[in-house]
Amino acid sequence: MQLVRDEERDEFEQARRAEGVTGYEIRERAADGTMVRASRRAIYYPIYPVQPLDSGEATIGYDLGSDPVRHMAVQQAIASGEATATDWVNLIQGHGEVDPGFLIISPLYANSVDAATASGDLVGLVVGVFRIPAIIEAGQRLLSEPGIELTIAETIPSGRSLSFPELSGPGKGASRSMLAMAPPAAY
């Protein structure tokens, strides 16, 4: 994905439509969960292109800068020059339904980057999307030993932990996630 300045927005959107992306526009999620044209801001981080298209089509044009959690990770990745993970978020692929996951955002530079200052010719960002239910399902398939307990928890700054079945939506604020596997007490 590339960074788009507000003065480049119209040209960028027209170029995507010329490439065959019908009705392409830089979008954001409204309070009711619907996707709408993004409000004006200095810089946009629109998702485009998307691979694979079949599972990511709903994200095309979504501005990562329109959501505080995603925007903070974008800014951290750019400032550090390193891949950065978001807190848990409700993925856009969920079409408004609860679809917990996280993103790993990595800056892409045309030239080498000075690690101390994260300076370089920033070309864009590479974003990986990770669905929490898919990760859990894969972990459960790998557990062939009966009685092994799998716990995934998000530790929230208040010290409270939520196990995955209790999660009802995206994480808020700084957090750390934990995966724990343990044998049964009788083991």
C-alpha cells in the first residue's frame, strides 16, 4: 500500500478506477459499521492492492489512518523502520460483524534505512492480516494430545485478562497477548 497525500487523493482514486476497480474511493468505517468515503485528512493509508482478492475485497480502499489503533501502528512502523503489530482490532473483512484479529504493518523503503532514525525513501507499507479464530483453530488442530489445555488471553493495562471466548470486539489501548498450553492437572 502506498501513502497518499490529500492533494493526490483524486488522482489516486481515478487511477484505481482506470485500472478496473469500479467505484474505487478511499474509505473509512462509519459509526454504524458501513464503509463511507473517508473524511479529508493530510495523509491517507489506503489498502490497495489486496492479495488474495477473494478474502480481502471488502478492505480495498480502506484507510488505515481512519482508525486510531491502526493509525498508531502505521506511525510506529514508519518511525521505527520496523514491522509493528496492532492491538487486537475488529477486521474489516468481517463486514461489520465481530471478526477479531491483528495486523502486522511493515514499512517498505526504496533505499536502505538508517535503523537509528528510520529515515529512507518510504515507498509504502506491507500489511499482513491475522484472524484470531483462524490462529486458534490451527493451534487446536496441532494439539493431538488429549487433555492439553489451550488458553489465549489479552492482558489489558488494568491487569484484567480476557480469554478468547469472552472477547466481544477489538482490543482497546496498549495490550499484550499471551498463548499458553498446559497439560491436565493429573499429568
